[in-house]
Amino acid sequence: MSRRNYLIKRVVQALFSLWIIATILFFLFRMGLPDPTAALITEGLNAEQRALIRAQFGLEDPLWKQYMLFLTNALQGEFGTSFSYRAPVAEIVWERLGNTMILMVAAITLAYAIGVPLGAWLSWRRGSLADTLGIFVGLMFRSAPMFWTGMIAILIFGVSFALFPTSGMRTLPYDATGFFDKILTLDFLWHAILPVLVVALYYLGSPLLIMRNTMLEVYGEDFIEMARAKGLPERDILYKHAARNALLPVVTQLAVTIGLAAGGQVVVEVVFSWPGLGREILNAVRTSDFPLAQASFLIMAAFVITLNLLVDFLYSTLDPRVSFR
Amino acid sequence: MTLPPFLRAALAPLRLMMRDRLAVAGLCVLSLIIAMALFAPLLSPHDPRHINEVEDGSVLVQTPEGWVLGESLGAVALNDAAHFGADIGAQSLIVGREGTIWARESGHWARLDGGTVADLNAVDFSPEGTALIAGADGLILLRDGDKWTEIKAENADLRGAAWLSAGDALIVGDNEDIWRLDAETALITRINSPVGRGFSLRSVALDADGTALIVGERGLAIRFDPQSGSTALERLGSSRDLNHIHITTGGTALVTGERGTLLRRAAADAAWVTDPAPDTRALRAGYIDDTGTAIAVGRNGIIMEWDGAEWLLSPTESERHLRALLVVGEDRLALGSDRFVTRLAPPSREHWFGTDHLGRDLFSQNMHGSQIALLVGFLGAALVVLIGTNVGLVAGYFRGRTETILMRTVDIMYGIPFEPFALILVLLFQPSLMIVILAVSLLTWRTVARLIRSQVLTLRERPFVKAARVAGASDLRIMYLHIFPNVLPLVFLELAIIVGVSIIAEATLSFLGLGPPQSISWGGILHDARLSGAWRTAWWWNLPPGILIMTTVLSVFFISRSLEVVANPRLRARE
């Protein structure tokens, strides 16, 4: 199969996946929330206004018609109006997605930047106290629920020492004209440190352990023996010869992690009041704001699938052995 | 004895696990936690849902920083206090439940023995210093010097007592009982109430004009004139239960009652005014003097002080129910406390992990929390591995269209973000144990299916499978009897990893308030802590559940690490 055909096939598959997910989502919501406007009663809407909204969302139509309407709307990027924000859903979702991604990308980058070299170093010192300690700490943060680590971090650094702010992305009130205007400030960095650190500590475990274990495998390969026989310094063998060849499984893991990053870490966003997409979904479903919940989830899934796709392409370029299957 | 190959394969991981020290440690810790879950009711000293209350002879002392808790006077509540004398020989008496009598002289406490174990409700000093104590079941105690005299009225609880003159006192109680005591002869006579509907009379005080004013339930106020011996109803302007009355010799008066009732009279001939109270909890005692000082105390540590224009809440940081005030010059004490909820108590011998905002025992909650964690963890993981292994086996073995459909499904699942999906599932279908387990497992089998399939793909080309096929074995037989035992180590490895994932997922859902309802879980404890806002100070509340989750998952990870060696023989060779 040629590279072009492979790409086309993968894109078609991704679109197919997205359609299935949209369908599941649609029926899930219709099953779980037969009358989404019920939540609007509290807002003082009378029966007439509710009927109007029901008609607007086509809730009076037969199910298949509703489904078609939902699909065509989704295709046009038309997700309706949020019940609680009274604003177009798409705008809200894109902004929240940006907030989630900046947190996740920063955290994953940090985790891998530390985890990979540390894992290589631990494998070199295998069996030592540092090795055991490293594995233990890595697994410990992997085992601790992130919301708890977050709470403890807030307790220590936010409350006891009052070093970092503990909620939100910026000190309120602030005005920013755009996304980058918002995040390219020292204030944002200050707010991001704790949540990024908490997520990074959680992710640290996988690159650390995978790197360490693959390195151990690589050490047994002939080319390492060869390098030793040539009398190269251990340092060079470790970082130039072994580490390079041990990177592949780490990259695989990184790909999976980035692919799922858009799903975010809802609890971290909740604990740190980070205005991300996960927290938005939680609030939306809680307040029965179903246009927002539905759209958030769909866009999140679309993003996850797109990321998976991109990662696949990149990966096939990196490692020719896996491509064009 | 030869075991069937199937069983032998199943035992192999266990044998290898025993060789890894970390895995053995993990196994030990996990068994401890499983034991904890099984024996949770036996291990917990309290019912985890029970709101714990404790009784205490509490003393709050007024300081410039507010009212602070002084040293406790025993384990029973204090009900009333009275003071006699000015300088030398001045003494305060404090009475409480179960016959408790304390004397306080220049700041020192001494326990007195009144020869009774009945609950004592009221105390008053005569102008000569004779103490009169009234209590439960019609008990009246007189103390003259060191001599105690016990008088029995009829079987009704007596709640208030006041001296009218040197040898003449009035005692009031439930059933509208009013007794007049002649201290000389120690005889009591019943005074008939003008209402006669069996209301409870709570307190009595001597008014400036020599009459006595009695207050009781439903705003009842009765004036008693000792000269004529007659009683008359009076209107104070409230229909709430009135608990306490205090009148100074100058005639300023304060009546306190239920739901923040504060009735004040500025002078002997002034009218009663109802003051707006800053809190509507029950007020049990009040104090007023002629210089403008007024204090009222009540349930849940409420202390209000009059600043000349309005009542202000004083900070107490105490949940104790206050019942009496003892004011001697600048020495001001608020006394209580009948059973109060032990909210946010730090770890103590009674509550090893402290209590939460509702006074529930956190140690017991943490013990019980292990049940849900392990139940969801193991059931969820079993479900995940069951689905994942079968999908992987079928897809890997049959290849072709079957494989395409199954693996495409897995691909689609990889497009669904886990946490948000679980959230939506639980929120849309109401949290229940079933839904939580489903939410935890519905997506996670994707990894298992992929792993098992890739393993099966290599296994199905091996000679032993071909041999079985040639021998005429059915597809099912080859899949489950020949291939499956060979992927078993991988299955165990995945099982161990997924148990950890499931436990964390359950904790996450519970933390967001979406856990199985009416159940106690570690995530739920943290949810309560976060919701109450007290977690920023109550470290004993949020540390243990997290540590327990971490320990459980960590022990499972250690076990899975040893299994990894089984699943990946290349690792075995290197280490």
C-alpha cells in the first residue's frame, strides 16, 4: 500500500470512528435525558417558551429526524446555544479546549523531559538504592489519585506556605483579548505551576519505567557489547548508543498519552478550578446543559481522534517498520 | 501428582511472584487491605455514619481575643451557676448533671459532694449566702455552711430557683410546678399556676419590686407576689419558649429563649423590647447589669454581646452548647455543654483519625471505604479482562473480517476520552454501583484487547497450534485450551494493572460526587472534605484516604511488576 493510500484509509477510518461516537453520544443523551428542557423549568420558563426551545432543538420530531438534525448540525459546526451561558456552544468549547491542552501539553512535556533521562540513568544504576527509590517514587505518584495529590499540593504550597495561587488561570479580574494574550504572562505561569506539576508527577512514572526497562533490554544487545569492546566511556554508551535505541517504546507511550490528552484530567481541573473542557463537561451535565455537554464531548472526541491520527502519521515517519500496514 | 497444563500455567505467575521481594510486600499489603474490607465492621470502633456526640463540663473564658475554651470540668454538662459575696469568702457555685457541684473561689475549682446523683438544674444564693439547688425529680438541696439539707418535691423536674428574701425562695419546674420554700423549716408549699395547662417553667428571678418573675414554655410569664401569695400572667411580647431570666437589683432585665429570642427591659418600669438577634439558635442563658453589659449564650457555642445599640456575635470557635453564664466582675465564664457534635475534631484516642464536619468518625469511614474500592476495583478489572481477553483471542485467532470489526471497535473506543465518558454515563443514568462499575470498565478493555490480540497473532502461527489443528481440535478448543494458557501471564499482568486503574477511577468518580450512593468510599471522604471547605485545615481528613488509595494501588502495581517478568521473558533474562 502506498503512503498516500495509507493516509486516506486512516482518515476515512477516523471519520468513521467520529460518526460512531457521535451516534453513541446522541442515543446516550436521548436515553439518559428524555426531556433536556426539564432543567430549564427552574429558570422560570413557562410552558410556551419550553415548547419553543423543544421545537428549536427538534425535540418534538421522531427520533430518526432528531438524529439527522443532530448530525447535519454537527457537520456544520453548529452546536446550538448553551442553556447556562446563553452563548454559542462552539465558542465556549474551543476556548476551554485551549485551556485544557495548554495544561496537558506542558505537563506531558515536563514529565517526559524528566522521565526519559532519569529512566536511562536509573537503568544504568540498576539494583542500587537510587534505582529502587526512583521506581518507588515513580510508581507512587502513578498510584496516588491526582485529585488527592492536587489537594495536598494546594495544602502545602498554596495554604501553608502561600507560595502559589490555588485556583484559576489568572488573577481575577483580568482582561485579555485573545488566548495568547491570556497565557503569555507571568501571572498565568504562576497559576499554572501547581496544576502542571501535579499532572506531570502523575505522568512521570510511565516514561521513567518504560525507559528503564527498555534500556535494560538494550544493554543485552550485541552493539552495546561492541561499543564496550571499543572502549567507549560508559556515559557515551548510555546516552549515545543505548538510549537512542531504547526511545521507541517511550515514543509509543508518548503518542498514546498525547492522543488522549484532550480528554484532560477532569479532577485536576476541578481541584484547581482550571477552566478546562473536562470541568466544563462535568458542569454541563450537572446542570443538564445538554447542548454544551454534547458538543464538548464530541469536540473532545474529535480532537482525540485527530491527535491519534497525527501521532500515527508522525510515528510512521519516525519508524519506517510500522508504516503502511 | 501432575496438574493439568491449564492449572500449571495459572500457578506459574504465582510462583514467580513469590520470588520477587517487592511483589511479596505488595501481596502482604493487599491482603491487609482485603482483610480490612472484610472485617471493616469489626475494625471500626464507631458506626461510620453515626454523628458522634460527646458531653463535657465545658468552660469558656472571656479573653480580649474572644471566648476561649478553658479546662474541662469532667464529663458531664454544667447547667447553672451563681455567685455570692464580694471580696473575701466570695464563692461561685456551678451545678450540673449527675449531681455535679463545683465551687469556684478566686479562680480555683473544687468539687463538692451534695450527696446526690440527680441532675441539678438551677442554683441561687440567698442574701445570707445559703445556696439553693434545684434538680431532677423534684430534688431541692439547701446548703448552709457545710450542712446540706435535701428536700423532695413531687416527681417533676425542677428547672429554676430564686431567693425572694432571706428565708423565702421560689422553685419552678415542669408541669407548671411552682414551690415556695421556707428555709427555716425546710418546708415547701405548692403555688397554683394561673394557667394550669402543664407548661414547663424554666427560670425564675427576683424583680426589683420584690416580686418574682417566672418564665417558661410558649412565652409564658408569671408574676408572683410574695406579699399576697398571688400569681398573675404577664405578657413579655414573645410566644417562643423562654429559657432563662436575669434581673438586676436595679431592675434591668434580660430574658432569653428559643430561636434567638432576646427580651430586654432597660429599667424596672420600662417596657419589654424584643431585640433582633444575630443568630436564631436557642439561647439558654443571659446576663445583664445596670452598666450596659449584656451577654446571652446558647446552643452551638453561640455567645452574643450587647454593645449598647445591638447584639453582636462573639467568636467562640466552639460547638459546645452553653447553658449558663457566670459573671463576677471581669471574670466571665460561659458554661455548658450537653451532648454536642464533635465536629472536625483532630485525632484523639476516641477518634483515631479525627472526625469530619458532621462529627462522623473518620477512622471507621476509612475502614469501610476499602470495601467499595476493592469491590469496584476487582469486579471492574474482572469485567475488563473478561471482555478484553475474549475480544483479543477471537480477533487474533480468526483474523479476517472478524478481526477487522473487533479491532475497528477498539479503535473507536480509543477515540473516546475515558474520564469525561465515565462522568456522562454516571450523570445521565444516576449513580449506582452497577453504573459505576460499568463506567469504570466499559472503555478500559480496549488496551487489554489490543495486547492480547498481538500476543495471539504470534501464538497462532506456532507449531503446537498447527499440530492441534491437524489433530482435529475445534477452534474453541484451540483458542481456550491451547492458546489461552500461553497468554495467561499477560492476562494476569493486565488484571493487576486494571485493578489499580479501576480503584483510581472509582475514587475519581466518588471524589466528583458520582460514586455509588449511600456508600462510604475513600474518594467520597475526599469529596466531603472538599465540599465542606474544611480540608484546608483538617489535614486528618484528607490525608488518610489518599494514602490508603495510594497504598492499595501501589501494592497492586508491585504485584503486576513481578508478573511483567512472566509476561516478558526477555526481562527475566536481564535482571
